[in-house]
Amino acid sequence: MKAVSILRPALAALLAATAGLSAAAGEDYDAQTREMMQSSFKENGIASKYRQLQLDFQKACSALVPPSAAAMKQIEAEQMQTVRWPDDGKFFGDWKEGEKIAQSGRGLTWTDKAGESNGGGCYNCHQLAPQELSFGTIGPSLHRYGKLRGSDEGMVKYTWGKLWNAKAYNACSQMPRMGDAHILSEAQIKHVMAYLFDPASPVNQ
């Protein structure tokens, strides 16, 4: 018992020292990582160093300590201001085009040409149509999205806003800012909206 009581203070001191070293090392590693990224990444075509810049809300959500509830609400309010509603007031396009966009993962690489259409890559995180054999589960299933949720004005606007900038509804959402980050165009988002809501879409079967 005496040996245990003697070891406890020593163990506590060792753990405290290790924690301090880990914190210091973590800060050094962060700086080294940023320097390495800046020096080793070369701009090529549409792939520029701009992608390495973290926006304020991204820094907050990447921190070791998650943002407080109040900070989350502030970020969401700020991001809501970036949501751009359809210029013509129409939220829906062609669901068949939306299906192609949702199932396409192309775009945003250095081999793509500026101005070419990107895919949405929605299948990477969501189940959409029942016939899909492989899909991601990071996000919830969207099967029967419109059938289960309805298509009243509030749901339609929520879905548009979520596609445009998911951070407006969940500050640290892992969902890409499809519209705000210029991944999809307004016309493409309209097509994806139709894919989610149209009764004839495979999503709602």
C-alpha cells in the first residue's frame, strides 16, 4: 500500500508533464502542417491555394474545443445571410437532371477546366433512391424525402437553404456549402430540388 501511495504523486506529475508537452507539440505540429501545405502545394488550373484558407467558422469548428451553443447560433445567423434564393422565385428544375447531378462526383480537381459543371456527389453521404446498392451514411437517408416531409413553403425553403449553405442550419455541419462555395450553380440546385421533391422522382418511390 505504501508503494502505491508513493507512486500516485509521481504518476500524477508525469501525466501533467506529458499533457503539457502534448499541448505544446500540438501547437508546433499545427504550425508545421500549415507551413508544409503552403510550401508543397502548387497551384494548377482551378486548384488554387485559396482552398487552404480557413474561414472563421471553419477554424471554430476545427478547434479542439467545440464552439459554445451561443457561438454556434451566431455562426448560423451569419451563414444564413449568405443564402441566395432563386432569382426568378422558382425552386424546381428537372428531376432527371437532378439525379445525374446527385450521382456525379466529378469536379473541383486540377484536371477540370474552369466553368465546367460539377457534380453534387450526394450519394457519398446519403441514400437517395431505393435501387442504390452503395451509398454513404454520414448524412441521413433522403429516400422518400418529399413524400415524407411534404412540399409546403417552409420545407421547400429549408431544403433550398440547406443545399445552398448547410452551415446556416448547423454551424459545424459536414455537408458542403453547395451554393455558397460555388460547387453547384443555381440551375443545378433547382434540378436537385426537383429530384428530392418531385413525386415522379425515384427518391419518392
